[in-house]
Amino acid sequence: MGKGAFDVVVVGAGSVGTPAALALAEAGLDVLVLDRFPSVGQGSNKAAIGGIRATHSDPAKISLAKRTIEILAAWEAAHGQDIEWRSGGYVFVAYTPREERILKDLLVVQHAYGLGIEWLDAKALLEIVPDLNPRGLIGGTHSPGDGHCSPLLACHAFYDEARRRGASFRFGEQVTGIEVREGRVRAVRSNKGYYETQVVINAAGPWARAVGKLVGLDHPIVPDSHEAGVTEPVAHFLDPMVVDIRPAPGSSNCYFHQLASGQITFCITPDPPIVGEDCRETSAFLPMVARRMVDLMPRLASLRVRRTWRGLYPMTPDGSPLVGWAQEIEGYAMAIGMCGQGVMLGPGLGELLARMITGTLTSDDHEVLEVLSPHRSFVAHEALK
Amino acid sequence: MRLDRHPILPIEREEPFRFTFEGQELDAYPGETIAAALVAYGIRTFGYHPKDGSPQGIYCANGQCAQCLVIADGKPVKACMTLVQPGMRVEAAAGLPELPRVAAPPRMKEVERIRVPVLVIGGGPAGMSAAIELGARGIRTLLIDDKHRLGGKLVLQTHRFFGAQDAVYAGTRGIDIATRLDREVRAQSSVEVWLSSTALAVYSDHAVGILRTGREYVLVAPEVLLVACGAREKSLLFKGNTLPGVYGAGAFQTLVNRDLVRAAEKLFIVGGGNVGLIAGYHAIQAEIEVVGLVEALPECGGYKVHRDKLARLGVPIWTSHTILSANGKEGVESVTIAQVDERFRPIPGTEKTFPCDTVLVAVGLDPVDEFYRKAQEFGMQAFAAGDAAEIAEASAAIFSGKIAGRRIAQALGQPDVEIPPEWERMAKILKSKPGQRGAPPPPPGGDVFPVLHCHEEIPCNPCASVCPQRLIRIDPDDIRRRPQYVPTGGKACLGCERCVVVCPGLAITLVDFRRDQDNPTVTVPFELGVAAVREGDRVTAVDASGERLAEVTVAGVRVIGKNDRTVLVKLSVPRRIATRVAGIRLRARPDAKALPQPVERLADDEILCRCERVTVGVVRALIRRGVRDMNEIKAITRAGMGACGGKTCGPLLWHLFREEGVPLDEVTSYVPRPLFMEVPLALFAGAEETRDA
């Protein structure tokens, strides 16, 4: 039986909970992370393909992801651990006037937030991604400051550093109760322990709703699943993440990039969404995604697929995360509903959570928290998730 | 070198053509893989690993790993799966291969979806036997196999099979059983066969992804799935375990008995189970010198008759020994072994090094059961048969397949399909391990009689089945009992030699005093080719376990029928040793002298994950730090992320946890994921392609 008293208990050692634990430990807090899986990042983190971009259209996500990029880009120099960060940028391609319009409309917003992203015509775009199918290519956006990393290695790096700074992690522990007395969090109970604490952060990803129920709250988080894959390694030929937002039968977006290992990793956004927690492989995925990839980049035709898997996107009604304190229960915080962007938001978000808990929020933080407030009304929907 | 003769296998080659490797012009024959054509020239290093530059060569010979990667006409391909073509330019793979540029996307069509009552994955003994049962009942069945012919590992087996003659063709050679079963499968009008077709994944929507004839991706949705994919070989941790020249018995048999190349000059075998013993015998049939065999246990685990066959041919068998290292730079140059104590730890000072060019690892098999597990997880109606269900002899696989075929017929609602209770009993008997060993009985009397050098309980009865006088008896209810020669009822041995010919263990001789009471004729079976021994030759007569008895003269050689390849050698031997002679040795023991000083391989380079070049040291350190989730080891080190998908390192990792004293219930296994084999994106996109034909 585990026991003890902690300043903060984080539920979930994934893309959000792990960097949050590091930031909290760095802030001098005694932090415990509980996770039901046997080791770090075994929920949705390991299923992520690792694209990191600041070029969103929502100011809160822009702010968090910008900070994430700073953290990831500086990590190896600061800690000597290679997390395979590559600043290859993102390219969104346009083959029809529809995408051209969507992307150009977004540019206006993105430029307003000072993001480094520009429109390139077909010729200029082919200089950056020479293997794009030139047929019908109108152009696209390029954001050179974005990049990608290994979610597994980054999560482990945060985990190692957090433990070095004194954070505790306990795996194979399912949180079974959160004790609330007089309107305030008092303790967390798991299948293997009992931990006194004044603060709980729900960072349970697709399983956040069940954790919320332990304090009587119903978080509007519904997971859906996306399938991804990885190929054999080949010599480096592709710098940016390539995103195709043309709708196709069964899917909306399709995106891929080349890993530091030389492998191509790829994913699609199912449309309509496949709601639920089912992560078992389907026969629909490979024919669907392969056709799109080979059409978009014919050079991929002979590249061999090595592995596929499925991971969960904890979705919110408007496609933006829910971050902040619960109004009903003192000491209960949410960092949930990352909508598949936990890896790119987590590190920035972790630091914000630490400031939130230590009462050192900046004015920018307040703006972010307002946008991501769990108590907002869900009306708008971000143009490009 | 290519084999130009073989005592058992026919050698037929068409006209050769030229191809190049690293600019050098070489000959190849139609139907040869790139790997076979290179090995035929003694080329064992096919490339260098992009991570550490270590030499890479053939390992699985089965399309599962990617160690035999070469660049053929500009494209990275697996040398073991790709047929060499006239004029093909083959280059060694060094660093990561360039992805060839392509002008336009290929033509793509919808991926075909096919419904079928029964899908059988694997056309080996189990899959074929099941398909025959299903076909006999008119049940529409699709049988797929990833090789270019049916038979599975039977097609590599030149020896006669054990088991029950009436039930599983015992006494017939594996290659011939394959042909007979193939013919029976083809006679079933309701059975469709796809060759060169690999199952890639079983999906949760109950479809099975198949790479059809290596060129087209299709989805097959069966009502019932039978997984009969056989087994894969276990790997082993030792220094130098990934050097070119270290490979599994299956890969070796594929190169020698299928591709007909002499894949080694001097071979050392690790593992004294049936697989290692038989592979050693096959090597000798291909005129490859077997330098020695190590077995960690005090006795070989395989059938004694298999062990004795090797020992009689002069192969040194080192029991209670283990391999310490395979030594060499670009490939195996020698092997270092040592004696082990009762806890299997090497005893310092007992190291011995033998020159050899090949180390064959035969330390056991694991079922290829991932499709079955997935199908069960996904709630499909699924069965497993043969080694995919339980590791056993091929004879057991035949029975297990027959039973599975009938179970499927029952599951599909066929009325009146019964599984005879004796089938179940026979299946159990055929799966049994070797039992008790007994002392040889006193020699029988009479002028002519067989001597049964078979003193271990194994499931086998051909000798009893062929005796025209019914004088060789084995308990008909349990063919594991030892055979006995019992002359009764006034009947006597006719000296027909049928038992000598048919014994799979080459463990029966015929002693005949009829012509000469002092120097009787002893007939021994011989499988190294009719040309190897002639009347009048002086040869060494040896006893059952290979001890030299005397130099004797060959009195005659009998060849039976043009299709049978067992030669009967008649020896004139002194009376006092007549009943002890079990075989002959043509040459003196091979020159298996140890080097004066054992070689110690210093680099601590035991490789756990050969795809990603992860060493044991790195992983051991993680385990000692408390890591218990294999997926965490994978995340940190990449072990298991390679082409083979953890099929090789997974079992080794379990072994390492055990070695480190970790209770295995604390360990979380790798999560198994598709695909079974790497396949080009274009094929999933519905294009047709011929890269890995």
C-alpha cells in the first residue's frame, strides 16, 4: 500500500501529466503522479506521431505550443538527452480552391498572432517538398518554426528529469476515489494506496471523464480513435510534416513526416469520427491512408509499411482543451481534452499548471486560461484543429 | 558453391544468366533468390547496418527480418524473398537506402474484399491436412502459403518421418509427404490455393489482410479461420550472435535443401534437439563438414536415433557445453564453447575454440500464433493446428490438422462429422516427447534376423508395419513402446531388409549368417549417396552411438527401386561384433581439433534486438534500474521497433528478465501489432507491384 502526503497529485503520466510533474517539481512542490498503466506514456502518448506546431488559430494553443517548441528545441543542449527534435516545419498543401481559401483565411489570423507562416505557390512549395505530386498543386502554407520530436523519448526525458527533481511516480495504480471534505480536495485513493493532498490535477486524457466522476463532475470529454503507422527507414528526403486537408472517403486530414530514424510516420483523421475507446486495428485504415499518401507523394509508393496502431483523441465539444480549476471543488484542476494535441501542448501547459498552482500566473496565462476555461460555453469551433 | 549432387534431392537447373553484385558479374539460375545466388559465391555480407556499420547477412531466410537488405536495381529489397533477374544490378546496403524517385502515382483500384467459409493460413503439414478434410466435405476453403509451393517445412526434410505408418505416412521422406499432401489438396475441387501469399494482419472487423502472390493486397473475411503458420526459431544471446554466418536451422535448411547452395564449409551446431540434430545430418548430406554440436543439458533432447546418426558419422557432440562466442570480423571465423556447471554457468578454463564459418542456432521453436491470438481477441471463430497450436513433430502436425479440419466442418454445421476417438489418442501420442530408454535385448537366435538399435520410446512404427512375417512388434495401442523382434508361430525372418530400409532412425540392421557363420553379412542403411561407397571398399564399422568397432570390407551395395534413395550397404564382419554394428563411417573423424588457445571475443556485443542493434548490456541496465514494462524498454532503446516487430527479441527479453531473477508476473509484454511483414504502401493503395516477387 502506498501512502504519504503530497502537495499535488497528478492523475495520468502521459503527454500532459509528465511535463506537468516536471514543472511542479521545478517549482519546489512535492508531487506524485499516478497512472494505471505499467510505465510512463503508455496511454495515448505512445500512439502520437510527434508533430509539433505553433501555427494554430486559437491564441491559447498558439501560446502553449510556442512554449513547447522552445522547451523541446532546447532540451538536448540543456539536458544532454536526444528527443529527436527536428525543426522541419509544417506544410499544408492546397490542390483545390477550397484548401487555398481555408489556408489563406487562416493566415490572416496566424499573422495577427505573429506566427512565422507564409503562403507559397506551387513552384516555391516544390522547392521545399520536391516529391509532392505537382499535378494540380496550387500552393500551400509553410511554417518553418514548427517541427517534430519523438513523443516517447520526450515523455521519458520529462519523466527522468521530473524524478531527478524529486517527483514521485507510481504505475499500475488506478485512482478509485478523490476525497473531498468541506468543498476541498483532501486525498486521493487508488487501488494500491491512499495519498493526502490539497490539489489534484486530472491529466487522464481519454479517461478524464471517469476521473471527473470521482468528484461528481461530468467533463464533456469523448474519445475517438485515429489510426497511425510507420514505415521502414530510408535516407532523409523530407523535412516538414506534410498535411493534406482535402476530404476523402472516410477521412478528412492526412499527414505524415519523416522521423529522425528515417522512417515515415503517418496518420489520418477519420470522418465521420470513430467514437469510443476501441484501439483494435481495422482493415479500413491502410487502404484509405495509403491511397492518399501515394497520390500526394508518388515517391512513397515503394516504401514499405512496418507497423500500424490506433490511439485515442480525447475530444471536447469545440475541439479545444479544458484547463483550469473546478468552480465546485477547491483544489481540483483539469488539464484535459487535448483533442489529440497533448504532445504539442503538454510541455507548455505543464509550466502554466505549475504557475496556476503556485499562484504565479502572468497576464498572458490569464488570457490562455480564459480561452481554455472548462466553464466556457461550447459554441465556436476552431477552423483547423 | 551450388550443390551439384545430393543423395536425396533432385538437382535440376535451367540455363544460367548473369547479374552483378557490387559490379562483379555472377551467374544465377531461374528461380533463385538474390540471397541464394550470393551465398552460392560465398558472399555472406550483404550490407552494413545503418546504426553501427556492423556487417549484415542472411538471418531468417523467411522475409521476416530485414537483415538481408540489398539494393537491387536501385530499390531496397530483402534478398531472401526477391528472385534474382537477368541483368539485375545488386549493391550492398550501406547506410539507409535512397527511396527511388517516381514521376507519377501508380494506377490504384479498390482493394478487393472476399468472403469465404474457411481461410487456412499456412500450407504446411497441418494446413494441408485440414484442407484435405474440408475439401472431402465439399467445404469452400481458401488455403494460403507464403512460399512458392505447398509443404511448409516438409519440403526441407530429406529424412524419413517417424510416427504411425497407416496414419501419417511414417517411413516416407518429408519432401515426399509434401508432394503427396499437395496432390491430395489439389484434388479437392472446393479448395483454392494461393501460393506466395502472406497473411499480414487479422483485423478487428474479422477481415484478414493478405499479400496475394506477392503483388496485390486483398482482404479476406472468413467464417472460420484456421491458423497453421508453424513455428519460428528461438534466438540466443552470445557474443557475436549477429555475425553473418550465424543463423537458425530453418534458414540453413532453406539455403541448402531448397535453394541447393552449400551455405557453409564448416558448420557448428548449437542445440541438441531434433531440429539441430536433423540439420546436422542434412548438412552432411550436402557434403558440409559438421565441426561439432553443443548441448547445454547432460544429454541431447532430440531422439536418440537422430543423435546416433550424427555420432556414427563422426560428429563430436559436446553435452553440458554452451557457446560463448562466435568470433570474426566480417563473418564467423571460429566458435568458442565451454563446459557448463549444473546451473548452466560456463566453467572457466574449459573454453575451446574451433575454426568454422557457420554457427547454426537450434535452441527450440515458438509457435507462430499471433494471428490466432488476434482472432480470439476479436471474437472470430478460429482454430490453430500444428506447431502454431503446439510445438511437436510434423507427424503430429498432420494429425492436428486433420482434427482441426473436422472441427471446422462441425463448426460450420456439417451433419455427421465425427472425430474418431483414436485420432485424438494418436494426436496425443505423436506429440509426446521421447520416453524411457531401455537396455538392448540379448541378440536373437537364427541364421538371419534384424537387430533393432532403437532403445528409446518414441512414437514410431514403420518397422512393425512393413515386416511381412509380422515378427517385429510394437504395442498397437501405443506406438511409443519399443519395437521387439519376436520370432513366433514357426515363422522366421525372411531377410527381406524392408525394416532396414524403412526405419527413419536408420537404426535397424540385418545380420545374416546364411552364407558365412564366422563372417556374417550385416546390412546397414546408408543415405549419403550410392556413389560414396562401393563393393570392396574398406570402411569403419561403428556401433549405434558411433564407437569404432573394426575396419571391415563392403561386400555389396544394394539400391532399391529408382525412386528410393536409401542405399543398403552389406558388410562382411567378424561374428563377435555382428550384432553391434549399426553403421559405417567413410572417413576418419573430421578435423575438429580445437585451436591451441581459445579465442576470447572482447567486445560486449551480445545483441538483443538485431533489427535495431540494441545490446544486452543496455537492456540489462534498464532491468536492474527497475524497468518491468517491455514497452518502456522499447520506447527508450527501440528494441522491438525493427522490421521483425519483436518476434526475435521478445522471447530473448523474457529470457533476460528470467536471468535477472525478475518474477515474470511483474513483467509487461510487448503489445503485438500488425503488420506481420513489411509491405509497400502502393499495394495497400490498390496498386499492383512486383518488387518483392
